[in-house]
Amino acid sequence: MTAPMLSGERVYRIHWVLGTDRLRAVCHCGAEREFEEPVQLWEWLLAHPDHR
């Protein structure tokens, strides 16, 4: 049995890019970007889409 996937206005997703050391961040607005550093990933996610 698979757990239901969360949805909503403030759901962020982080995917490991198979075969690499990179992470793909997906903002609740649909924007995506890849990162090597988790701290940079979270800074981008939490600031996006406002770019604070």
C-alpha cells in the first residue's frame, strides 16, 4: 500500500538525481532547480517564488 502524496500551496519536493550527488528542488509554484549543496537548496526553496 502506498501512502498518499501531499498536495497544497506550501508543499516542497526534493528528489535525489539518480547516479549523481545532485538534488532537484521543486517549489510549490512548479519551478525546479538542481543543487549540489543542501543548504543552498533550502535557501532557494524557502525564498522562492518571492526571492527574499
